[in-house]
Amino acid sequence: MLTNATFSVIAVTAYLLLYCILLQIEHTQWIALRMFLFSPVLVVWMVYTVLKYGVYTGRELAEDEEYGYQDRHE
């Protein structure tokens, strides 16, 4: 589960949503501060998981193609 790219994105997004909600409640701002201090660890974990275990589902490039936007037509 910790190596699933989809799970990491959903978990970090839920963490961000909870953080934003806690900022709006006056009595829980101290929790939001601690969450803010821990958030870089979660973002690094998410990026690492997506880069290492993510699966690319786009088309492969041809021999004469360069990297770029796939929706660009020439």
C-alpha cells in the first residue's frame, strides 16, 4: 500500500484537505501547525512513490520524435 502511487496521491490530498479545514477552526490551529511542519515529508514520499512505482500509460515516442506535449499537432 505504501508503494501504490494512487494511494499516495489520495492520502496526501486528504491530508491537505484536513489541514485546510483545521486552519479554519480556531481551537485546532496548533494541530495545523504541526501538520504543516510534517507536510514536506509527505510530499517527498508522494513524489518518490509516483516516480518509482507510477505506471506511464501514454504512447511511446517514435524514432524521430522528441519529448514534448502529446496533444500538439504539427
